[in-house]
Amino acid sequence: MDESAILTRTRTYVRDTFLYMRPGFALGDRDRLLQRGVIDSMGVMELIGFLKSEFGVVVADEEITEQNLGTLADIARYVAGKRGNGGRTGGGGGEG
Amino acid sequence: MCGLAGVARHEPRGVSVETLDRMAAVLRHRGPDGCGRYAGARVGLAHVRLSIIDVAGGAQPLGNEDGSVLVVYNGEVYNYLELQAELAAAGHRFRTRSDTEVLVHAYEEWGTAMLDRLNGQFAFAIYDRRKETVLLARDRFGVRPLFYSVAHGDLFFASEAKALFASGEVEAAPDPVGLDQVFTFWAARPPRTVFRGVHALEPGCFAVWRDGALRHGRYYELDYPEGRDESPEALPALDRLLGSSVALRLRSDVPVGGYLSGGLDSSISCALAARESPFALRTFSVTFDDPRLDEREFQLLVAGQLNSRHFVRAIGPGDVAAVFPNVVWHAESPLVRTAPAPMYLLARLTREHDIKVVLTGEGSDELFLGYDLFKETALRLFCLRQPQSRSRPRLFDRLYPYLDPRGRRGDFWRRSFLEAGPPDDPLFSHLPRFLLTSRIKDFYSADLRATLADVDPLQELRAALPPRFAAWSPLNRAAYLEMVTLLSPYLLSAQGDRMSLAHGVEGRYPFLDHRLFEFSARLPTQSKLRGLREKAILRRWARHVVPPAVRQRPKQPYRAPDIPAFFSPEPVDYVRELLDERSPARSGLFEPQTVAALVQRCRTGAATGFRESQAVVAVVSAELWYRQFIANTAPSRGSLAPLPQPDVALEDGVAALS
């Protein structure tokens, strides 16, 4: 699965899960999920559960960063990176 | 413990016995042991009684020597023996041993200044027939309820709003602003309620009805004159106060039991009760099938140490669904959590074992900073003082250990706390909770949104804060907000008074003795929250009272099944009907298509988070509430047995009350 397919699935998931009750809400792929109130601290947990069940990506504690999960585009890049190298290392930083 | 109701006319056209009996009948669960009434030209009073003190002599309405002052009263004044001695020395003659009669004479002696002298949990109405006034008053923290409404120029008052509607003269209509407060704070903010024109008397307040007008006063204000250092006298003082508070709360002519959650607070109150009580203590607990919610291990540990007779009610998801319509009927409000349901079942268990008075631990978390919310506030401030620090935010990972560990760590999780609000906002501590709860509003209908377009419950709360608020420390501000937005209007009412009195069980709260509150408010913050250790001074004090395993365990929040209560995975029958977008009795509060999407996600197991579980509870409870109170399409309550022969039946012209 390439990055754009991951992005499409993640976008659908976020819409169906966090935004179905806000039908007029326009969310761009580079909008910050926390700042725009799409995801809160509880939503982070749900999102991480989704990444595991949908893409088989286990998010390590140190990878739960704004850089990896901040926007839909960030998530797609991070997940594609994890899958691309067998999920052995994080797809992009994190403060550790 | 009891229920009261009454009417005060602006003209002397009488209050009928039938009206009073209808109002009393819907409160029967609060006082199954007896009833009484006074029907006069201007004022009518009704009372249903749960006999606890002076079982033989305490029937109400009760009057003074010449019948010129009458009282109906719900609650306990624990220092009544001391007040009785003081009043007797001043020349008052007592005919009973009841705390009720103390109120009458205290009113005669001191007027409304009497309120400062009462240590207890109470709501009452005193009719002064000479002055033609009615005094309504409520205890300092709002343990006992009192609602009122002015309709057609007359005053109606009662322990529960349903009695106002039973008069036939007060209309039950939704108050959209009150409902919006429920979906922000978990409860409407007194004096507002979820019913238009129905008000809750605020804790620590009184009101006097005279010449067709109601004038309000406050006799008690929360204050936090925080000390710089902990006095060496603090621990002995805490010991004396807790001992005295429990001893006063064991004053009863019937046996007193204890609710035992397995946490520190109920363990303390039960341990002190076991030590002080002349009766063998009986303790009562709920356990949960879901191990994430269950605390039985700690309950059994404490019960074993106290050698109490311990009774348990196991709660599964089906139990919550089965009683939830009754829970809403008694709570009289939409809810955002199912947590009142197990409390309803716990009270039923207690009553089945012939206990009608229980000690319970509420209030301690507010006084001694027990909740995670206080730690979260302290941490957010700590981090925001040094925004560049990378190590400080890691402390957030130690919060909420009971939540799913997935995602409960890392920068993203930490940032969600730091972006939750600026520290100069008076509501800083509570913004994360208020904003999370407000996500329920995503399900509002277009009509409700339009009605509430200019309403901002957060701004209204900011504007209602007392002038002293700004001078308090951030954690005391948080404690104050917790007391006024959650403790009184939700924990002590929807989850407290209304659930226990549904079964004629009176809860008593040793931590809500105002002397103990004032002691805690003077303590420096670090005596309460030391680092991330909550209730520090209480833990130190409890060393010889509570088993180490209970004393050292972190605070466990009390939660109950929510979505699994109503979907398994198909909705239980009444929920299917309530949430059906074709249902003709729908409240119109929520958008049918959005609710249908929520239902679909519950049925497929996709809805697992806080936002959706609180939305399910909110929508189900609001639809039940609407049908029960507004549309009157709910099935008959079935609990309206005819009132028994009254113990007291007074009418105008009766000079002496014997």
C-alpha cells in the first residue's frame, strides 16, 4: 500500500470516527489535528489503535509525536515509512 | 431523611389537601415511614418521613409552643443536642427529642442567623404564621436538595422538581440553557435547572417569601485562606475533626451502615464508624464484571479488617440498562455518565438489609485534592512555566494509569494537555473536561443550536465567579470549581441524594462537615498534593486506620459501563425505540441522522472512545428525561401508592399543636 492509499484510508477513518457529527467541518491533509480540535488526548489512543488494526503498525511510545501524528499527511508518511522498512524503526524522529 | 413540599399563595385563597397530597405522593420514596400536612389559607406544607431520630415523636409539619411557627424539613442537624441545650437554657420548651423541633426554636430565637449555627445537611421550609413569611434554606454544600418555582404569583417548593409539577400549577418545560450546562459541566449550574422556571436554591443560601416576593440571601461562602506552611498542629487537628465529624454523623436512633468503595475515603469513614458505633457495622459495595472498573479486592481487605458484615451487589452491563429509566426519573436530568446507576442499585441493596443511614466518603477528593484533574492542573502549570523543557512534559505519562496504555505517552499526548487552555483563564483547570464534555453538542439539532446561538456557558461561569477567586492559588481555584460545578449539582444530587433516597436511604458525609472544609482550605497546597501524590496529609493521618494496600494505592476513579450497557451489540429494546429517528415522542434536542450514525457505530463496535460513550449516555438519558417529564409518554411509574393515613393533619385555626 502506498502513501496516498494510506492517506485516503486514514482520512476516511478520521472523518468517520471524529467528524461524522460535524458534517460541515472541512479538514485539510495538512491541518493540525490537535489544534483544530479534531483529536484530543483520548482520541490519540483511538487513532493509535486504528493504525495497528488497519496497517499493522505498532506505534512505540517515543514515536507518538506531533511530527508523526500531527496531520493526516504526517500520519500517512509515518505509516508508509514504518511499513516500508518492516516496522523496525520509527518513521521520523520523536524526541525519545 | 425525608421529602418536603409546599405552596405559598400571594393571596389567601387556600391550598387544598388534594394538591398537597399529590405533591407528597411523588416524593414517597424519600419518606416511606409516614406523612403529614398543613393546609392553610395562604400556605400549605406537605411532608413524607423517613424516621431516624426520635422515631416516635418527630412527625411533621412540626410547630412551636403556640403553633405560630411550622416547619417541614429534610435532613439532619447533627449538633441538635447542643443547640437544644442552649435553647432550653434560653427558655424554650421542647416537646420532642427531634432535631426538627430544634429548628423551630432556633428560628424563633435567632431568625435567619440560626443558619450559621447548624452543622448538618438539610433543606427546610419554615412558615411564620404571624409574619406571613416562608423561609427556605439549604445546607452549605448542597447535600440536600430544594427546588422552587413562582407560578401565577404563588411560590411552589419541594425536595424534587417532580413534586412541583404534581401540584398541577407548575408547567414542566425544558430549559435549553440548563440542558446546555449539563452537556458542558455534567449538571445544570444552580440556581438554574433543566426545567424552565424551576430553580434550585443554591447551597449555603436561603430565601424569604413575603408579600408575594422572594428575597435571596447567602449565609455561607467557600473561601480558601491558604496558609504558607503546615502547622505542627495540623495532624492532631485533622484527627480531632475527623473523629468529631464521624461521631456527630453516627447520631441516629437506627443502625448506621457504610458504603465501601475500596478507596481511601470510604475506608476512613467506615473505619471510624466501626470504632465509634455502638452497632456492629454493616458495609455495602458494588463490584463490576468488568475488571477495569472493579475494586472488590480492596473492599474485602477493609471489610475484613473492620470485621464488618459486608454485602455486595455485582453489576453487569444489563443491570445498568435495566434500571437506567428509573435512574433518570429520580435524577430528573439528562446525564453524561451511567455512574448513578450502580449507586441506585447499592442503595437498594442497603435498604434490603434494613439499613437506612450510611456514611459515605464524598467530599474528600475536593477537600484534599484527590482527583487526577488536580494533578493534571499542577502539571500543566509546571510545564507552561518552562515551555522549552523537554523533560517536564514526560510527567504527563504518569497520569491516568487506568486508561488504555496505547497512546497514553509521548509528545502528542503531552501536547494535548499543554494546548488545552491558557493559564490566565479562570477556568484553566477545568477547560479540558468542559471541552471534552461539550463534544456532546456536536449531536445537537439545528433548532437547539439556533436557540443557543448566543449562549456561552463558560463565559457565564467566568462571570459568576466570586471576587475572591482571583486571589486564590490555581489549585484552590480548581477545587472551588469542582465544588460548585460538580460536587453539589451532580455528585451529591444525581449520583447521591436522588439515588439513595430513591430507596429511602440517607447518605451522610463525614468529609463535608464545614469545620473540616475550613481546615482543609487553610492548609498549604503541598499538604494536600505533594508532587503527584494526592491527599498527602490524609494518607499520613490514616497510617493506623486503613490497611497499607488501600492507603498506598493511587486514586481509582469510579466508573460504570456505558455503551456496553445499552448495546450488546444490538440496542436494548427501549434504547432502540428512544433513538429511532421515526419515534414521534423524540425530544428534538439531537440531530436524528447524526444519532443514527452513532447508533450504527455502537452496533458495529466501532464506538469505543469517551466522546461517543458520553454522547450515547447523553442522548439516551435526555430522551428518557423528555418522555418522563415533558411529553409524559413514559410508562406509568408504578410507585405512586396512595399515601398512608397522615400522622399530622393540620388546618388553619388549629392554635396548639399537640
